[in-house]
Amino acid sequence: MIGCGRQAYHTNLPTLLGFDEVQVVAVCDVDRKRASSSKTKVDEYYGNKECKLFTDFRETLEISGLDAVMISTPDHWHAIIALAAIAKGLHVSCEKPLTRYITEGRKMADAARAKGIVFRTDTECRSNAYMTRTADLVLNGYLGKIKRFEVGVGHEVKGSGNPTPMPVPAHLDYDMWLGPAPHKEYTRDRVHPENLDDRPGWMSILDYAEGMITNWGAHLLDVTQLANGTERSGPVSVEGTGRYPEPGSALWDTLQDFNVQYRYANGAIVDFKMNIPYLRVEGEEGWIEAHWNSEGGFKASNPNILRTKFKSSDIRVPTRGDKEDFISAIRKGTKVMTDAEIGHRTCSMAQIGHIAIQRGHRLDWNPVAEKFTNDDEANKLLAGTYRLPWKL
């Protein structure tokens, strides 16, 4: 377990502990207090104290007999740790969004494929019954030719963050936490709160993440690409608008609102915006609207669409629990639902939307070359400005 914050402690670690065929042998976090909390959880579950604790991921990767790693760090560390693990032949489950920059995602997907390891982009969206049934209905033509997708993601960020420099806690290796990112003075809202319950501040700071456009987008855009038959490709153009905090007014500087539109070679349009988490698909023969949670519901232009009985010849999207998907692929040789290529394509879709907002005009995108064809300055934003020694 590399990264022992909120997502790891409350979701990833307990789920993996629940598999009889899995043993958690080590936890690692640059925040020793968080690593210790996870070690305690592991030790209590197994009734021993054999779980190792590390604060440097490189030491974790040297464990004899290690099979796999679960990466739950801030986004700006994902590619570095994943590539190091892949190089050692380890299987990888990595939290979404997969990377901070598009060039990282391409390197990660290529490395995973070349090494032949199991790589799973950790998103639970394909384990959501509303979402997978939507994809099944669309892929089998029950809505006719698809004209438009509408994708909503949540806002969730409240406040602007406290930028006042503070002393670095003794239990945090802050230089290691920053890693490849630009050096900035420590403040709690830049990193994470003391507790393990609240969202960390780094998720709303552009040096480390892109906010909800990639965070929530990595869920809903994945199913959009799946239903459109483009999960290993992407759109051919993108344009959008968005609103950031006033420069210098906030520590948390990711998008506060956005509207992005993509066009695909097959004629489909995707409208992507901040709203609530949902996916709406409009075809020539009706529409479906699937919400992330049960309160939003599952709707269609004709209720009979939702009661469709699939034929034996129909395409059916595989669906398993997200961690079950990873473990099954390692032990039984099954394919994961969201491998590195799929995860990269989903993340890059959100990322080119963000770049289009920054550039302020429509961008033409070549999904094969993964380059913009009408804006050289936009292409410069495909790669990060990471500082040495962590530059990939």
C-alpha cells in the first residue's frame, strides 16, 4: 500500500484485507503518522505485527516476494511510482485520475503493455450497475445511432484554502511529498488535514492535480468512452470555457466551474460540465440518464428501454468489484476492466478539455498521435514542468 491517506485508509486497504487470497505485507507514506495508522489496521486484522512500514516507496518496492502494489498517493506522484513498480515486474493498481500530465500517461500505458504486467486504473464506475447497464444498452444499439452524451461531475470544493506558511509537522517528509512539483512553503491546506476523513487540499491545487475535471471526470468519462466504443482512442476536437479563482486570491486554484464540448469521428458529441455526477446518452431512438447514486435514479425516454432483456448475442460489459477485478486478473489471468491504456485515454480526455479552456479556442486533436494539430502552444501543455531529479 503506497499512500495511506483518506482513500487508502477508508476504502482501498479494508477492501484488500477482505480477500482471503491477499496478504498486505507493507504500508508506505511520507507522513509517518498516516503510515502508522494503516499499519495498525493491518496488524489488528491479521493479529500480528508483521506488516512493514516505510516512508520511501523505493524501499517498499524492494520487498522480497512482493507481487503487486496499490498506489493511492497524490496525482503528481502516480506516474513516478507506477513506472518504478512496472520496471520491477510488479502488478499495479493505481488510483484515478491516472496522471497529472498526458505524456506521463502515455509512458505508463506503454510500459505496462511492454512489461506484460497487470495494471488496473482504480475506478469503481464500471462496478456501478446504472453505468454498466447504460453501456450495454448503448453498445447493442437499443438507443439507435448515438447523437450526444451529457456528462456531469460534482463541485465538492468549498473555500479557498489557507496559504499562510506553517511549520512542517515532524511526522511528514515534506520534501519527499513535493517530489517532482515546484517547491512551495508548507501549509496544511496544501497537503492534507490531520484527520483521515476530509478531502485533502492538494486535490484542488494545480501543481499536484487538476481538480474535479479529472477527479470526477475519470469516473464518468470512462463510461462515456466505453459506451461510445472509443475507450482506447479519443475525440477529434475539443473546446470549452471555465472559471478559476482570481489570481492570487486562493491557495486552491483549480477550476471552479467549466463547460467542455468534444466531437468524435463517429459524429457523437460529448458535453461535459460541473453539475452533479451523471451520464445522459441521447440516441435517435431515445435517451437514458444514469445517476451516480440511487437518489438521482436511472431514467429513460421510455421506461421499457430500462427493462430490455438482452439477447445471448448481445455485447455485455464485464462487471466486477474494482479490487476483485485487480486480484482476479493477477490470480486467474482475466483482463481488467480498466487497464493502463483505458485509464490514460479517460484521463487525457479530461486533460485536453482543461487545455482547451486554458487556450480559449477550439483545438483539433489527433487521438492516434495524441497531439493537437492546430496549436503548438497547446502541445507544450501535454508535458509537465517537473523539477529534477524526478523528471521522467
